[in-house]
Amino acid sequence: MITRSSALLQRPESPSADVTPLSLPSAWQTQLSRAIRDPHELCRRLGLDDSWLPGAEAGHALFEVRVPEAFLARMRYGDPHDPLLRQVLPLVAENENVPGYVIDPLEEAEHTPRPGLIHKYAGRVLLIASPACAVNCRYCFRRHFPYEDNSPSRAQWERSLDTLRQDASIHEAILSGGDPLAANDRQLAWLVERLEAIPHLRRLRLHTRLPVVIPDRVDDALLGWLGATRLQKVVVLHINHAQEIDEAVIEACTRLKAAGVTLLNQSVLLRGVNDSVESLAQLSERLFEAGVLPYYLHVLDPVAGAAHFDVPDEEARELVAGLREVLPGFLLPRLVREVPGESSKTPL
């Protein structure tokens, strides 16, 4: 069950004490289908005044709003600067044409030899396991990604898997998206079964936000196929603020760890969300309480529509220096940038 601090989302009192409060549906698929997709509804539910609507509408026209109820429940009612809301609320600034901010900031089109297969780094490949996401983050570097051209059929998947079978230097398969866990468990089990049949593959990595925004996604069906694979399992979560981690998220992380999964987290440094030593330190501490180790702190990828989130490199370095003074080394994320064409993430 989602726990809600009294400091978080406060809804107006019901006009009748006899009215039963709405509860979240239990099935993750239902929660996914019922995610808020209307900027007016998002603003209304959080008690924002009408001044936020023009920007919300303009940004939504570029990249649609999508916010699950379980994530909405952790936001502060009436606060337009809530750090979770800021990640998903469209703003008029998204329409600004900022030099250097482009639709494919990581030049992934240059490294996509087959639909749904991205091969940028030695020893590992990335598979677009689902074009869908449970939440549309406004800073997403794939907000303009051509998913319609990268949603393979099973026959196309087999051809992509042949690429892996023929290259013994590949030891790790990374399921990404979209969000790989937005795919159904039958499809994911089918794909992982074929991956684990490739003898030189050692690791399966999933990059996902779903256990955070809809913790019920970590159900028995998911744990069944994930726990059964011979491959070493790594799940890289994407959490930017400590407020995202409630008891339901901790329970989901506990279930993943019990299935033999190594849990890591990568964050993006975002203006107005986590651009302080205090917020980043609280995030690392809360992650560790959930059994998750901080991994990367990314500076913003320069994707068109997200320039208002940027934190300059020098300020980012100062923040990490401040973190180093208050955190043990194992809770200090690595500050990095992804530079197109480089063989790995670039430390800053």
C-alpha cells in the first residue's frame, strides 16, 4: 500500500463523510492505463492556479503529459515547485529554441544497426524492450526518439539477437526504452530466455523507473522470470529526489534484492529539483535505506525542450565537492556526462 505523509499531497475534504475515498487499482497495468495524460487534470489535481496552464498546454503539445497516480500521491498539494511535480509538469520554457539543444543529443541514430538495438560501448548492447514509459520526464534525452522505428516484431528481435550471438565480445545486455518494465511479463520472459541462451552473455541489466513510479510493478510475475535467469541481474533505477522513495518503493526494492538483483541508481542533476548539497545528500541516504547504491549523477543531456533544467558544470562540481564532505565514499555518485562517440561516460 502507498503510504502518504501528511506533508505530501493533501486533497480537499470530501463533502460527505459517507463517501469512500478513491483507492489506487491493484494491477500495475491498470495503474499504467489510468495515468494522468491531461495537463489540465494534472494542474487541477495538485491545486495549481490557472497561470500554469498556458505553459502546461504548450509543453504537452511537444511531449505529452503522463503521470501515474502512485507518483502523484507523493507530491505536495498546491506547491508548483514541488521537486517531483517539476520533473513532469510542462512549462512554457520547453518551447524556447536554445542553441546546442537538439533532438538527438547522444547521436544514438548513429549507433542503431538494427531496430531497437543500440550499440555504443564495447562489451554491451542496449535493447529498446518497450517504447512506452509510465511517466514522461520533461528532461528525458529520448523525448524525441523515433520509437515507431524501434519497436521490433519477434522476427526482428531474432535478427537483433543474431547480432549478439555472433559477437562473443558482448557480455552484457541492457534492457531500456521507454521503460523495459512497461512491456508485459510474457514478452520480457521470452526475450530474457533467448538472451540467457547466448553462452557469452553474463549480465542482464534493466534501466527502469517503473518500480519507483508504480511500485506494484514488482509483482510475482516479474520476480518469476527475473529470479529464474542464470544471468547476473542488475536493475538501475532512476530516482532524482528523496521524496520519490516511500514505503512502497522500499518494499519493491526489497523484493528485487530478494530475487538476487543488484540495485543501483542514476540521477540527473536538475535545476529546481535536486541542485543543492542537502537534497543530493538526502537522496543518497534514502537510497541506501532502500537497499540501493548511488551510481551516476548525470549532468543534463542537451535535449531540445529541457534547457531550463541545466546546471553548469562548475556548479555541479561544487555540489559534488560538498557531498564529499558529508557522505561516505560508497554513497557518493559519480558525476558524469555522456559525450557522443566516447567509449564510456566522461567523468567531470
